[in-house]
Amino acid sequence: MKAVSSIIDTGALVRNLRRIREMTPHSKLLAVVKANAYGHGLYPVAAALNDDADAFAVSRIEEALSLRNQGISKPVVLLEGFFNSSDVELVSRYDLYTAVHDLTQARAIADAKLKKPVHCWVQVDIGMHRLGSCDLKEIAQIKKILEDSPNTYKPLGLISHLSVADTPSEQAYNEIQQDNFFRIAEELDFKGDLSLGNSAGICKWERSHTTWVRPGIIMYGISPFDDKTGVDLGLEPVMTLKASLIAVHHIKKGDKVGYGAAYVAPHDTVLGVISAGYGDGYPRTAPNGTPVYINGRRVPTAGHVCMDMMFVDLGPDSQDKIGDSAVLWGKELPVEVVASCCGTIPYELVCRIMPRVNTEYESN
């Protein structure tokens, strides 16, 4: 009996990416595998998608070098660029693509002594106010430095990020952001590849389907929208988080359960103890009533999640036995549902699976 397992269905992963290609037939797919592929495993995910993705996107150079050192030869893009000027040589040596979001990065590339040029996408701010400039003069200056340098391949690409593509109430602001992006591309005469559409943009905003789109959360079968699941979008959950029922107790009405007596039994019932807790990445903030799937039904959590265990109210008629499997989220119970109960987003839940969790890969 394994305490907690994360089952990754690489078959579902591939089918999701092929579904995304159907949604964006005129775009190349830059598969986002940052943050350990959203908790699904950096190299295993990249290897599974190597025949279907056109390139891979990461946040940090360590992730990119890990992919290169394990044999991934397709383009790998640094979405945040590099953090130190000394990294420019690594970007060149390992044939990485890098976003360039400020003058410091542009000058570091121009000043570097390189054996071969680097691939650059100028990153601009169209309304997120996170990375990149929204000032045309500064963007033009970055572009000129890079274009004048022998250290870059030409033409330069242009990249940005939609911050409200998943927010229906912000439709006007989303359109403004897209207007800003295409205005910058036109006014500054960017002739290289454009990359705008993220997961929400892919699903909802056809205008964002530029030369490259960047599927992230939807690749893993999870919806970027609060009111939908991945299944609603024609996608399949890739991760199933499972644990085991390790104890069963008959308790009386009024019995107090767990730390802080956070659950009081409303009636005589059967209490189950499951072999997973916040030490595995399950949120301690999960309130009473958060669903867990056991033996064909959803049962509610009861009391505070512990470091290594959690409680569920199995109900007075429970026939569940020690050793039975409990699905914390996955094919039988969408992670979006659990995230909503916990007041967070599914991105956070899948990204914070802890190293001690057993990870298994299968293709169904």
C-alpha cells in the first residue's frame, strides 16, 4: 500500500495537446512545462510531448538546462529571460530562446562574447504590468540594441501575456491588451514570430492565436476559467492524486474530531482516516465538506488536514474498508472542484505536490 500517489496519464496529455492543435490550426504550440510541468514532472511531460509540441517553455534556466541534458533538442524558451549576465553564454551554448524584457538584458546580450547568436523575443507589457515595458521608446531602444548586435538571430520575435483572458467581466480590457500588442508589433515593425495566446486566450480569444500560442494549464486537462472544468472544454485530467484509507472509526453525535476540534459529528457516523496531508501538498485550508472520492461516491472532509493524514465522514452506512483507495482529485473528481472549495486555483494545487509523493506514469 502506497501512502500517496500522483498518477500521470501521458496518453491524456498527448490527446489534450492534439485537441489544442485543432483549436489553433494556424499556430505553433509552445508547450509550457515550467514549475516541474505544473507538478506533473518536467522531463517526463516533455518526453511524452516531444513528437507533438513544436517547442517548450520554462521560467528558469535551470529548467531549460535540465531538458537539454536529458536529450530534449527542440526549442526551449525562457519566458522570464535570464537573471544574470553570465547566463547569456549558457543561452547561446545550449541554443535556448530567451525573452528580453528590459534594457539590462538587452545590453547583457550585446556585450557578451559568444560563439553563436541567441534567439530573442522582446517581451512587452500590454496591461499585466509584470515584465516588459509599455513605453514605445524603450521598446524601440531594446529592439535597436538587439538588432544592431551580432549576438542575436534576426528577425526578433515579440511576446506578451494576457492577464484577463480568463475573466469575463474584463472583456473590454482584454481587447485593449490585444490592441496594444498588435499596435506595438506594427508600429515598431517586428518582423519575427509573435506569441500572445495563453491557455485562456487559446480557448476564448481567436485573435490571440498568433504564430505561437502557449498552452499551459489546459495541456494538463484543467480549465483556466472559474466556471468550467477541463472536461467542459473537451480536455482530459492528466493527474490523479490518490491516497489510502488507513483507519475507520465509529463515532457518536457530538464527538469532536482532529486538531482544534474543528469538526463536530452531526450524527452517529463512520470516520475515515486517509493517508495524505499537507506534507504531501494537499491544502491544509481545505474546509469541512471538501469532497474526496471513495468507492464510487464523494464524501466530505471532516476537521483540519494534518501533516500526514486527513479525516473524512464516510457516513453511518459506510462499508468502506482499510486499504480502499481515495481519490483526492483527478478523473473522478475534478481538481477545479477541490480548488474552489479551498478558495484557491487548481494551478496551485497541482504545482505544490511534494517530493515524497510517489509519481507514476501510465498511458491510457
